[in-house]
Amino acid sequence: MMGDPFSAVMPTNSLAASVQWLAAVMTGSVAMAIAVIAVAAMGLAMMSGRINLRGSAATILGCFVVFGAPSLAHAFLALAATVPEGPPPAERSPEPATYPLQQSGVSKSDDPYAGAAMPVQ
């Protein structure tokens, strides 16, 4: 469990401090007690037939996400830090534009669309 939320080094920015306090409260012992009560209530509601499995699963999954978010965030950050960056792409000069009609050896008279948009020369 997390220790005292005020024992950690608090940032100097008031907004960052309030977000850090809110995160500590949301994952602290009070939130853990609320989550246990919510899971117990979902179990009782399922046993009495008042709620379906999907609603209970959503509650339990929400508890896992809330309490597992710090661990998931640290794992994703560690994974992103270990991914090596590839070499920079080699600079290429732009290639000249090629026209397939001129390269394929097809004359203008064999092209059925040649005169549709352009006047015949």
C-alpha cells in the first residue's frame, strides 16, 4: 500500500501538488475500502439476480484499472525508455517524376483516354 500521501516530496506548483494529492487519495486506503465495499455489493446483487455479469465485471475491471494505473504507467514508461531509436533516415534526393505512358512504349493513339480531356494535336 501507499504510505502517507504527504510524506512524498511535494512539487512547488500548486496544480501539480493538488493532482498528486488527488492521485494519492484515489489509490489510498479509503479508496481501497470503497472498492472492497463496491465489489461486495456487486457480488450480493449478482447472487440476488438484480445485476448481470457485465455490470459486475465492469465494476471489478474499474477497480483493477484504478489501483493498477501507477504500475501500468511505470511499466509503459520503462518500456518506452528501453526501445532504441533507429539510425536517422538517410537523406535522399528527390527522384525525377516518371510518366508510365512515356516509359511503357504506348503511343498516344493506343490510349483510349488521351483525347477525352485534351485536344488532339
